[in-house]
Amino acid sequence: MDPLYIKLAFGGLALLASIGLFFGIGLALAAHKFAVEVNPKVEAVKEVLAGAQ
Amino acid sequence: MKKDVAALMTVFLLAAALLISGCNTPRFIKKAEFKETDLIVLTFAGPVDETWAGDSTNFTVNEKPDPDILLDIRSVGLSADQTRLTIEFSEPINQDQPHQVIVKEVLSEGKNLGTQTISVSKSYFGYIFGIFLGALLIQNFVFSKYLGLCVFFGTSQKKTTAVGMGITFTAVIVFASFMSWFLYQFVLKPYRLDFLQIIVFIGLVSLTVQGVDTILRKINPGLFKAFGVYLVLVIANCIVIAVPLILADNEYNMIESLMLALGAGLGFLLALFLMSSVRERLDFADIPVSYRGLPIAFIVAGLFALSFMGFSGMSIF
């Protein structure tokens, strides 16, 4: 196979993986920084309810 | 905190706009513009030689994308004060395309100023306004491209939901298409990965939605409550993926892509608003049983699409 294509493929893999990693870490940091305290009772009540809907 | 972000965004946008508008150096050919259907008028900074201007072989004109195809010039005329030159073509020219005029060996008051090139295009403001209005009305994504129908029928039952969805959608699509424009121009294209654009854009859209969701929840809970359900629905809308693909296809620059995204978002808002106004009234109408609900909504959407066809083929500037 043409080495150009192989280079393109691996370059693309590395590039997209790094973009994904970058944005993933960004989202995780954002979720951490902008975390909203949720009352644990809300979840507990939801658990107990029938939950057909 | 919010003010800081807004200020930063403004500074960034201003800098980008300055970069794009570029630096215009002063030239001997002051202005070049289209007139009527087959004329280009050049304005010079000083008087030019009459015999030089009378020779039409001194001028070559081509459409910018095809430099090989020269347009046929019928005659060249000079105004009385020798500063305005009119090039007449034997056929009407396509003024939607930018044209390139090459003027050989400009002679002015006995001096040879060398060969000069200038490009002629319609006014840029008119062009970007045309893109905006095209996405909003003429090529409305819902009524003439039939995109985003699922969300369109799902959220157009009540006016309040329709407007909420429309506004959320506009905000998300502007942000998402800006990001995908940036990624396409500066990452995908230079590394020749543009065949992966669909996958990358899908990822970007869901990333944008997730990001807006997370940040809005903390910063502005009121707005988050108003956006609420619709924010997640935006992912399922195909207009939000169509716009980045169109941007990538047409090689739009930043301002053009922002205008297209804004037009698409507001067009969707308009479509939702119109549809919900009708559907609210349909609730009181006496409709045959088998047509109630979705079937009549489809018929109404078809009628809207018919009336939006009235915009087709319109050009504003």
C-alpha cells in the first residue's frame, strides 16, 4: 500500500484521538467546575416510586 | 464572571473581523464594480491615456474560479475626464461570481504604471445578507429542504414550546457551526482528513450540547429550566449537522458561516412558530377523525412548503 495513505491513516487516528481526549477532559473539567449539588433525597424518592412513566 | 466571558467573546470576534477584512493598500485603480448585466466600470485615481484605453486587448477579464476562460470583450469606453472606464461584454456576465480584471501596462499622463489586477464582486454586505436571507426564507431548512422534520412535528403543538425550542436551537446551532467551521478549516483540511467530516461534526454537535447543558445548569438555572428538554432534542435534529456540512462544502469564511447558521436557526424558529400557531387553532377545528393529530399537521406543513416556494429564485442584491 502507498505509504502516504498509511501515514494519513495513523496521523488521522492520532489527531482525532487527541481532539477527543482534549474535549473529553474539557467536558469533565467543566462538569467538575460547574457541578450542581443535587439533593440526594430526590434520587431516593425516585427510587421508591413505581416509575412506570 | 458572565461579563468577563461576554467581553472576551467580543474582543475575539472583533479581532477576527479585523483579520478577515484585511489590509487594503491604496492602488491606482480605485474602484471596480458591476453595472447592469454586461458592464464593468473601473475608476482610476488619475486620468489615463486615451489611445491606450481604446485598445481592448489591454484588458482581460475572467471569472475568478476559472482563470483559463477569458470573457469576450465587445468594447471599452472612456469617460470625458478620462478616469472612468467602461468595459462592455458581448454577453451578460454572471455577477454572482467574483470576476478578475487584468489591466496591462496602464498608461497615465505619459507614465507606464505596469500591469495591475483587480477583482470585482458584488458588495460583500449584500452577499452575506443574501446568505442569511437564503437560509431563513428562500432555502428554509424545514419547508424547502425537508430537514429536521421529527423535532419540527414533535415540538410545534404549543406556541410556548415552539418558541422555546426555536431559541434553544438557534443558540446551539450558531455555537456548534462556529466550532465545526473552526475545526474543519484549521484541523481537518490541513491534515487532509475532510472525508471524516460527518463523524467529527456529529461528535462536535453532541459535545456542544453537553457543554451548554453542563455550564448553563450552573450559570443560569432559570434559562436552563426554560431550555430543559429541548436542549437534548437538538442532538436529534439533522439541521444541526446539515449546516456544518454545507459550510464545509461551500468553503465559507467565518462571517459567512455565522450568517448561515443564524439564518438556519431563525428559519427553524420561524417555521416552528408558524406551524404552532396553526396547530393551536386546529385544536378547535372540526377535522375528520382519521385526519386528527399528525396527518393534518403533515398537510399543513405541505401547504406551508408550497407557500414558501414563492420565495424560490428570488435574489435580493
